[in-house]
Amino acid sequence: MKLFIYNGTVVNANGSEKTDVLIEDSIITKIGIDIVEPDDCKKINADGLLVIPGGIDPHTHLEMPMGDLRTADGFENGGRAALSGGTTTIIDFVNPVRGQSFLHTFDQWLERAQKATCNYSFHVTVTWFDQSVADEMRILAEEKGVNSFKHFTTYRDTIMLDPDSMLQSFEQVKELGCLCTVHAENDEIITFLQRKLLSQGITHPRGHVLSRPPIAEGEATHRVIAIAKVVEVPLYIVHLSCADALRAVVSAQQKGQEVYAESLCGHLLLDESVYFAKEREVAARYVMTPPYRTQEHRDALWDGLASGAIQTTASDNCTFTQENRNRGLDDFTKIPNGSPGIEDRMRIIWDQGVRTNKLTPEQFVAVTSTNAAKIFNIYPRKGLIAPGADADIVLWAPTKQHRVSAQTHLHAIDYSVFEGFTFTGTPLLTILNGEIVFENSEVTARPGQGQYIQRPQF
Ligand SMILES: [Zn+2]
């Protein structure tokens, strides 16, 4: 299959130019204005459109088991949602249950992802640690294409790692030439506040945001930065949501420490007032961790993206049905956490970032694709339009509008936290591994068309 994209403006993180692109099989083979296109290629007129690297969403949870529940979006429909929004690669999470083999769990996830419609890769969560875990981490890094391991400082009953184990895991990650990622919130503060709120009779979903204040996130972020500093391992803070945590990151970066931060499209858009909706069923839809914050914190996140202190944007796509959420209507601590976003992430960043002049189109490409490719070591194979790179490409219509509705979205849930928003800037066409998979508002990707992306050690 050969594709020739002409008349468009190619936008990479390091610059833009009006030029043409030739794709042969799954690789970009030529860029230029003097390409003689082969006879047997399909020609795509990109007049008025931006030709950008396919988005990389470095944080998703598709078909993730949680207790007796499972996230609603799977690798098939979730991948389609991603492609329709301009994302061609996701990095999902393998979460071993404590005591369970990491390799066994990794194989389970890989099996579920066989039907993926977009490209995928995996972080592995370190939920417990001993020598057998250390050995399996080595196999994951050396043979399975995993170069990032996640750690939790909260959720004590399930996946939180105790501080001693965290130090040991960080050291093993460093030894393997991999990257530590962390979900940073102070578990003791949160548990204390949850008990206090419930004892005061506050069971409404607003208890979720009241029990997870920015200071709890700021403290834990500061703490894991210190641990990473001692071990001298690169650190990536997932879903950084507030000014408190960003201050800790910026301070470390200024001292030369290798610390990266990720922001979520939801945190960049929504306000904490959503938790105060009178109707509990509505408020419960927004429960995710960390919670949505106030304008002050959103402003800090946008400043961080613009300055480069925050490098990536993700969705943390983790969808639960209304029925699942209703389990916690009388106790906010029992509401399953998570939000959609895999479909609308790039539209939100363009609409709220580029349209409002907070980011340039090149910065948009950097924070939606290129930086994630670099940090997770798949650059320049991904995140760049250049000869030799994989042909994951999006034709972006910068002024076309898209209205979000649960009636039309590709998520497997019957509501949307972005319901009614109209975003300016949306994909017209998406190319995955050299094949058109989204065109004329329709996703045509087949189950299994997504490829597993191995990420080498550093
Ligand atoms: Zn997550």
C-alpha cells in the first residue's frame, strides 16, 4: 500500500513546512515538494490541513479488572475511539495482584490486547516486591519491551507499595535502565479525611474531592522526587493535577534532576465544581483520581505545558458504567474511579491550548505525541514525520468543530464527562501503520490491526 499526502502542512515538534509525504507499506519513505509519486499510490489532498504525527496517549486502562468490575472500554472499541480522535498509540498498564507473577499478568494483558485496533504498549505496575519480582522485571525489560514501571503511594488495600519496597524497586528500575513512574498522593491524609468526612455524614460524591486536597498530592510528589534523587533514577509523575505538585517538579528540574510530568486532558478542562452537583448520580460520574481541581490549578498546568515543565498529555482513560458508579452513591469511597478521554484528548488540547494561543501547533505535537515518544524511548520511530519513521499520521482540521455527545462517542459508556462541549480542531483522517483507519467520520480499523510496540531500555 502506498499513500501520497500532498498540499498539506507537515507539523513536527521542531517546526512546520508545507511539503508532501510519501508512505510505502508502513513506513514514511519521502518528504519533500519534488516527490515523483509512484503510479500505484493513493493520493490524499491535505489542502488546508495539518499533517501531524499520530498521537501517543501514555496512560490508559482498557479492559482493566478492578475487584469484580472491569473498565468498560476495551482494546477494540477503545482503540477505535483513540483513532477517531487522532491517537494511534497508547501505553496501557499491566497491574499484577499482590503475590502474583508479573510475567503471568503481562501475558494476560497481552492476550486481551490481541484484538486492539490501535498500536499499544505496556507499563507494568510494581504492586509488591521481592527477589522474584526483581527477576521478572529484568525479563520484562530485556525480553518483553517494557521500559517503565509504575508505583503507587496510595490505595493501601490493593496496589500501594510500601516505602522500603519502593526504594528497592526504584533501584532495580535504575539497574535495568528503565524509567520509574509514580501515582503520587499521600495515602494517610486521604484515609484520614475519608474517615472524618464519612463520620460527619458526608457520603455524597463531593467527599471525593474534599478528601484528596492538592497538598496531599504535593507532599507525595515531593517525597517520590527525593527517593528518585537518592537512587538517581529518572522519574515520571503521572496525572499531575495541581500547582503544589508542579512546584515540586519544577524545583527538581531546576536542580538538574531528571523528572517528567504528565497532565490529563480532563484536569486541563474540568472544574472541581462538578463534584458538587446535587444529583448524586451525576456527581459520581466525575470521580477520578486525582480529582478535577480549581481554575488556579488548571492555569498552573497550562503554564507548565507552555514552559515545558510538563511534557506530556494523557487521558487516563478508565471508564466505568453508570451502574458501576452507583455502587458508591451512599459512600463516595466506593465509587470506582476513572474518566474517559482517549477519544477527545487531542481535541481538548488543541481547543483549550492552541486556539487560545497558550500553545503553538508545534508545542501541540510535542505534548500530544513527540515528548511521550522520547520519554518512553520510541522516538524517532514514533512522534515524528520524517523518512524512516512509522507511518502513524493524522490529517488535522484546525478549524473544524466537533461536539461531544454520549449518543455519538465510541466509548462503551452511556454518559460523557465532556457532554455538550464543542471543540474546535479535530482529525479528518488517521493513518495507522501505513493504512487509512479513520476517514469520513468512520473508523475502519480491524481487530488486531494495532501492533504491540516494544520499548527498549535506555
Ligand atoms: Zn491511571
